[in-house]
Amino acid sequence: MSEPTPQPVTDQAGQQVQLQLDRANQTTTYVNAFHAQMNTDELILELGLNAGPVPGASPQAVQVELSQRVVLSYPTAKRLAAALVQNINQYEQRFGEIKPPQPQSSAT
């Protein structure tokens, strides 16, 4: 059973509040691929796994199995972007620069 974890945060008015995080129904999914879409009201992230080359297709064809969809308001998306940047910067300060993946050459 998961107990709610109090987390101090600052609300939009600049006041400190205790955020209760209830993880009782939380699930974990590994993601190494995503697709982003947008409309005037929301940012839509579809998350999943890069399953590799498509059997019988061209070498450039890659199958991505999208399993999760997250719909965010733009203010929430902006907070998420800032949190990701902060965490990536901390990671790189500790472990070194994250290099983008290099394209794989096809062996013939």
C-alpha cells in the first residue's frame, strides 16, 4: 500500500503548499520513443517503444509501438519541460554530457 508523500511546492500565487502524492494506482512503463501532437488547447504525447526494424520492409522502416497517451495543458507542458531540463542538467553535471544516438549504418 502506498502512503501519500507530502511534497512542498509553490503554487501560482507564490505560496508554499503541501502536495500529497498518492501512488496507489501508479504504473511504470519504459519509453524510448514518442510522438508529439498539438492543438490550440493541449499538447498530446504518445509514448512507447522503438521495436526496431520492420521485418520484410526497407532498412529505414522502424516500428514504434505506442502504448501510452498523455494529454497536457500548455501550462503543465511548460512546467514539465522546465523539470526535464533541470533534471537533465543535473544528470550531465554528475555523469557527463548525454550524446544523441548515432544513426545505425546498415551492413550489407
